[in-house]
Amino acid sequence: MALSESPSRSKRIRQALDWSTVPPDIKDDFVRDTERGLAFVAAFVRVFMVVFLVIPLFGWHKLVHPWLAVLALLAAAAEAAYVAQRLRDTKKIRDDVRLAVVDVAFCIMLMTVGSQAAAPHDRNVIMTEVIPFSLIASLILAFAIGLRVRSLLAILVLWGSWCLALLPDVGLKLGSDLLGFVMWFVVGLYVATQLRSMAVKTAEATAAAHKAKTELDHQRIFRDMHNDVVGIFDLLAVDMRLPEDARDLAASGGRAARNLLRGVHGDQPAFYARLMELTSRYRLRGMLVHPRFHIDDEPPEDVADAVLGAAAAALANVRRHSGPAPEATFFAAFDADGVLIVSVVDEGTGFDVDSVRPGGGLGRLPQAVRDIGGSFEVRSTPGEGTQVHITWPAEEE
């Protein structure tokens, strides 16, 4: 069991500490702000740690070479200013190998020179004020280079330089000093990896939400245009009160609008296009049809054929029997759940369902729907219109 769990545990550790797996080239404000934030943190702690190098100067008379302590302070201030200015200009620290190398090299020099300001037996005392500044080199390595072999080698070099700088005044404190280099490196890796991962995930989620919203807007505009604008053209094309030239122009405009929409939104399922063609067919016959379609997937071909045939018969029934001004709402929905619902609803004269002769009128619709595993329901009351509902697959009773 332990052997099987080890790869998983090592993978989790790597995911938590290795930010190289995070895509570096995502163009997003949140990702850029995160990189600027990490650069600001590195610059801030580097500059702030210079303050610790002022403390040895208060024991001026105890130093063997106090001027070396002054030199170390001035050099540290200059190096911190360089780091801050570079990060301010680049606004990022990721993959800035040059900055990390310069910072590590300076810390090694600071350890070597700074330790000489005190007598050999007092070096551990003065180096206590140097360690905070030197530890930041591990943080910059973590932010800039990450979990790489060269970073680990740099940590080892910092270890060795620190030990040599303390000689011969080496004590138990050496262990905590060396552990400090490792801890700052690990914490830096974790912080950088988590922040960069969250920034990229946020950017990807934002982009996905924007894409989904754009697609929904396009679909809404497409439906509105097809249902309303094209419908107006169709009604004008069959309005006998208009001159023949005007009707021909309206019919031509309807065809042009359909072709335009088909080109703009060519990714609509073929079933959607067939529904719209059926709608247009009855509009051109003088019937007012209100389409309400929500088709996200393609039903099986035999199902589509049977359902469209039943819907066409229902629309034909509305046109023949609902009254002098036939009007119907044509609804269809099919999504990833695999349930197809089609309804034809009118507010015409209606009829007594029980009085319809089997096999005649709407009585011819059920069998084709049943053959594909679907169900149908007809609701009608004299004077209150008719509703035909088709569902596939049929709901289990």
C-alpha cells in the first residue's frame, strides 16, 4: 500500500511547490497583477532587510574592522536598490535568472566581507544581523527560478558560504541558520505556486464564462432575428393586400435573411434548421407560427424524422381546423440530457378528443411516435384550442 501511495504523494507535493507546471503565457490582467504582486513582495523584503545591517554599527567599539560593517551596509543598500528597480521595470520575477544569480552572488560576498568586521570569536554575534538579509536570497530563488537543480545548488553554495563565514565561531545556532535557507525557499515555492495557479485558473474560468456568455448572446440574437425578423418577411410575402411586387420583395428578403443567419450561425444542429424550415413552410401558407426552439444537440435521424412528421401533421391540423386566422406556438427542446420535447399549441376552435375517429385526424400521429419509443398527448376542449405534446424517449410510468 505504501508503494502505491508514494507516487500520488510525490505528485501532490510537486503540484504544491513546482510553479513551472503553470502556463506562463496567459494574457490576462489577473495573471499580470499576480506577477507584479510577487515582484513587489520580493523587492519589499529585500529593501526592508537592509535595516538589520544597521544594528552592528551600534557596537562600533566592539568591531575589529568597523569600516567593513559600513561598507557592507552601503553595498547591501545599493544591491537592494538594484533589485527593487529591476523588478519595478520588468513588473515580474518569474524566470528572472539573472536577478537570482546576482542576488545570491552578492549575499555570498556579504557573508564573506561582513564576517571579517568582528573578531573570530564574535562572528556568530555580528552574523546574526546578516542572516535576515541573506535568507531573502532563498525567497528570490523560489520566485524567480523555482524548483530546479540550479536553485538547489545555489542553496548548497549559500550553506557552504555561511559555514565558512562563521568559522571558527560555529555553534548550535548554525543548524537553525541553515534550516532557515531551506524554509524560506520552500515557503517561497509554495506561495508562488499557489498564487500563480489561482491566477491562471481564475483567468481560464473568466475566459470560459465570457465565451459562454458570448455564445448565449449569439444564440439569443439568432433566435430573435429568425423568429421575428424572418417571420415578418414571411407574413408580408403572403399578405394579399400588398402589391405582387411587394410580396415578391418580402419573400426575397426572407430568403436573404435566412441565408445570412445560416452563414453567421452555421454551427446550429441540422434538426434546428429542419424545425425552422417547417415553420417557414406554414408561414408561407398564411399561418402565423411562433417558434420557440432550444436545440443544443442532434437527435437520432429516425427520431427526428418521426417527430418532425408528427409536428407537421399537427401544424396542418391547426391550419385546417383552428379557425379563419390560424395561429400556433411551435415549441421544441433537446439538450445533452437526451430528452426531446415538441409541442404545437393553438387557441383555435378546439374539439372533443373522445369524439375523434381512431385513425383519422390527429389519431394518425401516435403510431409513428410510438415506433421510435416516444409518447404523445393531445389536449383539446371545444372553443379553447388544442395542445399536442410529443416526448422522446417516452417517460416511464
